[in-house]
Amino acid sequence: AVAVSPPPRVYSEREVAAAMGRVAPRAILDALAAGFTSYSQGRVSVPPIQTLGQPPLGRFSGDSKGDGQACIKSAYEEGGEVFVAKVASGGGGNNSGLVLVFSQRTFA
């Protein structure tokens, strides 16, 4: 039998800010420090950034100003609980982004 994953959860900027407000600043700093330590010890996989909309391929079709770009970044910590991918785009005064978080255990 194939396991059915729960539907993805989507959080607004307001919900993320509220959740961050419930975490002690020291805990956030400790988590960041632990992440940099893992990275420094070679336990974090950070593939090269994928950048779209730049030479040699040229501009996106709607990029009349020549400043449009999108970047895709991803990473995971060996033995960690999640892996993440961030997609960010911008140009013409508009910016947008999305962070995807997946379980390393269930891939959901």
C-alpha cells in the first residue's frame, strides 16, 4: 500500500512572524549557531545556487527592464529532520519568494 501524504501547509507572512514571536531570541540565535557549526563541520549539503533570467540565456519574456531574476537555493543537514528549498524572484520593482520545507523521513 502506498502511504498518502497530508496536504501541504501554507503559512502567511503574518503566521510566520507570530510563530517567531513565540520563540525566545536566544533559542533562535542558538539554532543559527548550531547550523553554522554543522556547516563548518561539513555536515550540511548546500548545492550551487540555480539562477534564472541572466546571461547567457537572456531575459525572462516579461522583463522589459533587464533586472528580472529568480534564484533557487536548497540545503539539508545530514541526520536532520528536514530539507529546504527557497525560490525567490524579483525584477521591475516586484519581489516574491517561497520556502519549501520537507521531512527527511517521510519526504512530505
